[in-house]
Amino acid sequence: MTATASFVAHRNLLFTVAYEMLGSAADAEDVLQETWLRWATVDLADIRDHRAYLVRITTRQALTRLRTLGRRKESYVGSWLPEPLLTTPDVADDVELADSVSMAMLLVLETLAPLERAVFVLRDVFDVGYDEIAEAVDKTPATVRQIAHRARAHVAARRPRGVVTQDESRGALDAFRRAVETGDLQGLLDVLAPDVVLLGDGGGIKQAVLRPVVGADKVGRLLTTGWTRVPGEVTLEPVLVNGYPALVLRIDGELDSVVALRIDDGRVTGLYAVRNPQKLSHMDRETALRR
């Protein structure tokens, strides 16, 4: 297999690895470009496992980019949210993949140190062997096992309480959508968890809540009153974002924001509203993700 054919065959997997490590599709695309440039110089006769070698290059490039991203986030205006992806239906069919790329999980991964995030993603999401991970991150297999154990415990304490089925997600989303569209505050309170958290990401470009809004009453009133103040014709369109049902908000037909939901025990516990236009470039086409 030629270098080009091998890269193309594994491209969706490599993008998924980079995206889960970075939470940014734009940066993941840059990592893939850097991976290709390095891959194109490799003597394939010396490479036994193309997939493993490509994953190793991608991981190293993503780790470098992840540290740069950390510095950028320090000066980010308001809350930083992952870049939403309009995903293909087969992503939702793969429960473990959908869970790993959900907005809620990506926010949990944000709380890990860069090396912990890389090890967790490679081991727990892509089932890469400890020896291969060790080569990718320049650590011993024993050290990688320790990092994986620590990262797994950290994620377990913060991840959604259970895997939510697509039907549960869709039911909660439909109830949420109806309540917002009709200004039904009580209907909204019925679907929101008491400790629901709303995060908004405008990136300093578009207006968004700068700090988390916590509590069903505060979130419900903000949504029902804010809806009536939006100039123009507003529509909420159900879509699949990062493997789960979400909403696209359009004003006079133009994409304004993406709202993803975290659902626990049938109620909405997290709302993630991305308005930063620089993060919406992948909402005009479906993105294929692979494990």
C-alpha cells in the first residue's frame, strides 16, 4: 500500500484521535496535515504496522498542539467549549464512540493534564496497547499504566452517570425544545435538573453568558425570556452533534449557535451553547469519526 493510500485509509481514525485529544476540529485538521508531512518522508519498508505508526505521529503532534491550546485558553473570553461536529448517523450507533466524543465527555477530558488525556484517549477509547502508547508518548509501559489508572479514576469521578440511549436523549431534547419555543417555563423546569449548568461560548466575538449559569430556575428564566428578545425569525432544528441529539439555532435562516445537552437520569444536567462563529465551521457538513 502506498503512503497516500495508507494515510487516506486511516484518516478518519487519526482525525478522531486528534479531535478527542484537542476538542478542536480546526486544530485536529492541522495535526493531520502535520502527520501527513511526516508520514510522507517515512520509508514504508521499515514500518510493520501502518496504523500504529500513524497513530504515534498523530499523538505526538496533538500533544504539542494541546500544550499550545492550553496557553490560548488562558486568555479566552468567557467559557471555552469544544468545537461541535455535525456527525454521521453511524457515530450514534457506536455507543462507546458517541459517549467518548460527546460534549459532556470532552469537557471532562479538559480537566486532565495533556499527557493524561493522551493516554486515556488512546487506551480507553481506542484500545491501544500500553507498549504502543509508551512509544507514542516517550514513557515506559509501567509509567503509562500508572498514568492510565490515574486518568481513568479522574474521569470516572466526573463523567456522566451512565450511558444515555438515543431515545432518552431525543425525548429530553424534544421536551426541552417545545418548552423553549412556547416559552413554557414550567415545562422547562420539568425537564431541567435542579443543578443544571448552562455554559455559553461566544469567544468574545458573539454575545454569550461569560460565566456558568447554575440552577433550573435561573437557566429556565434566562432561556424563556431570552428567546423572546431575539430579533428576527428564530428556529430550533434537531441534529446529531458529536453523536447525540442537539439543536441548531438559526436566525432568519442563518446559523447562529449550536446547543448540546448533557442528560442524566432523564433530565438535562448540562447545556452547552456554542456561538463563536470560528467554532461552527464543521456544522455545514457531516464529519465521519472512527475508532
